[in-house]
Amino acid sequence: MGFDRQDGDMGEQLKNVWLWVDKDALRAEWSQLQDEGRDRTVLAGEFADLDQLTDDELFDADAQSRAAAFLDAGQTLPFRADYSFVEPSDLEEIRQLRPPGPRKFKHALAGDVVADRIHGAWIGRCAGCLLGKPVEGIHSPELWSFLKETGQWPLRDYIRYDAAGGIRDRYAEIFRRGEAIPASGMPVDDDTNYTTCGVLIVSQYGPDFTPVDVAQFWQSNLPLLATCTAERVAYRNFGLHVQPPASASWRNPYREWIGAQIRADGFAYVTVGQPERASEFAWRDACISHIKNGIYGEMFVAAMIAAALYVDSIGDLITVGLSEIPSQCRLAEDIRQAIRWRDEGLDYDEAVGRIHGRWDEKKAYDWCHTNSNAVICAVALLWGGENFGRSICMAVQAGFDTDCNGATVGSILGMRLGTAGIGSQWADRLDDTLHTSLAGRNVVQISQMARETFGLYKTIR
């Protein structure tokens, strides 16, 4: 998930995206209310009226007041009688609804093994993010056509931008984005900002850190405009003295989007072998900006990363992830559906086709939602054959939020396979260098972050 939409756009008034209610926000809220089971009937007329306004008209003070009232009213709507999902946001209620699982693996692994796997996870996350970053936001028909015309289909390496002539004209935006990426090192990206944040939060506040600690850390170390969607709304809410967890739902149309899911990794790295504890750390982080499936996405990924060294198969790993979220939530059902596709014998392309049939990537809500992207990660893991390169390429080639999904799959498999399982093809381009938006950590060595992370792991296990 990137942060280049209108940021810093200043006219007579600041109009930073995700800090005011535009048409995308209203449409996201309308979809969110439907998906979370609200009866939207009484708000249908007001939504239709607001949706007819242009963004410029919506920026009028009176229209913003109407839009804010619409967001507030959505939180008071009753739930539909036919809604079958059970989706709490409270940790203890979540735990009461989860299936059995290995909450902690008892057999210990040698310290040098864990250190290497943590290092592999850091490299894997950066490599997967770098692979997907240039094509984030490019719709799949254009991405697939570009890859085919440039001889890169199926995707199997970092994307090349060495074509000439008409191809450059037809895919000008892809070339512009790709050529803006440095030749070495991992450039600033929110996906890796949050991994760094997670480790530093535990380092600063200890394993008993609270949601308020997370919010305070963001405000002290992470610039507002380095955040996106739900995180940016939550950050705004902190400034308005809206405390966690209310900060996650107050006028936040993005409360089940992917932002929390991409924040799981640092918390999981320091809790290797403890999927329950990893998911609890993830919950403390997620609940300041997300609810329900937005929270579950971070818990699901954190549990898988923490268990990646210990389970026998990818199927078992996904089962561990599901064991930390409610069995009757939408995310669990969507992941189980992907498993059924595999059991039915669908190939990767057919599975991706099912994803695109279920969610519309041209609709911002679907493109950036937790569930659509979590399913892509599950498909990449299930069809990738535990091959690092193949799996991150599958995560990116599927489309939707490409850098997020490449990073998540890369992190999981990096933890599972270690540095040797990644290989120089993916690691060398990073040059052991990570750029972040965090105060005092603008340029760090990936290997140094891995060493710091392992040190924390040793102190809190």
C-alpha cells in the first residue's frame, strides 16, 4: 500500500487524501456497512445525494459536515437479521470464537537457526515489497499484457524496464514507476516502515506494550503523511483526542482495509514459536486503527510468521493462522475457500480468476481490503510450492495490492526458509539497505535490524 495520492497537494486549503471525506471515502463506507452486516436502508437516500457531489463540492464545509454525519450515522445502524458472521473486535471475545490450535511450540530451535530465519524474514519482506512496489495500483489486464509483451510472463524475477519503442508508449505509467525505483536498496515504503515500527515499539515499551503505546510511538516517530487510509484516519483521531480503540472506528471508512495486515511482521519476528502471543501483539497494534477483519488480518499473518519454522507444510501453516481468528468471520471463510480451490485441483491462474471474480480491483474498497489480499497471499503460498521466488511472483502477478502481498508472502517464506532459501537473485538487489520514514532510522542495514530483532526475541521468549 503506497502513499503518493495527492499528498502535499496544497491549494488555498490543505486537501491531503484520507484526512477529509471525499467520494472514495463515502463509497468505501457504503461498502463497509454492507459487508459488516448493517441494514443500510435508512441511509440510502443520503448516500445517493452525497455520491452525486463532486470532490470539490464535497470539500465545502457544509458538505463535509453532512459527510461526517453520514459516517456517524453508519455506526448506529442495526445489523441485518440474516447476517451469519460473528466478528468481535475485543481480544477475549476473539479468543472465545477461534478454533483449537498450537498456541505455542514447545520444542526449541538453536539460536543460530532462529537468527538466520529472522534475517531471512527481513530480507524476504523487503524483496517481496520491492518486487511489487513498481506495479502497485496497475490493474491486472495492463500488468499482464505488459509482462507478456516484454517476455516476463509468468513473472519470475524483479521486473525489467529495458524495452524500447511502442511498448514504452503503451505502458508509460509502468515504465515511469519502475524507472523511479533505485537500482539498489529498499526504498521507503509503508510496508517496511511498519515492520521497523513493530520491532522498535517492543524495544521501547517492552512485551507489555499497550495500544496507547503504539499510538504514541507513531506520533513521536512516524510522520502523518507516511501513513495511509485507516492509519492516517486513526492518526488524525489521536490528534483530536479520540483514544484507542475508538480511534479505529470513528469516521474511519477504511477500518477493514489491509493496513493492519501489513503491520504484523515485526511483532511476529520477536515471538517466533508463539503464534498466540504473536497474534496478541498484533491485536494490540491493529485495534488502534482497525476493527473486525482488519484486525484479524494482522493476527492471521502474525500467527503464520511465528509458526513458520515449526510446521510441516504450508497447509498446516495456514491452519495455524486460522486458529487465532474467529471461525465464523469473513476472513476465515474466504481463506477456507482458497483452500477448497486447491483441493478441487484448480491451477494458479484459475484461482486468480476466482479472486478477480469475487472482488473488483477497480473498486478501491476491494483493491485495498484485508480479505481480497489475504486470499492472494494464501493462494501464492499454496500454489508456490515453498519456492521463495515463485511464491512472491505469484503474490505480485495476481494484482491488487502488489507490494503488500509480495512483502507478506516474502516475510512468511523468508522465516520458513532462511537466508539460503531466498538466494542472491532476490537479496543482492537490496544491498543490505533499508530506507524508512522513521525518525532516527532513515537508513538502516537490514542485517542490523535482524540482529536487533533477534536480541529482542531472546529477551522476551
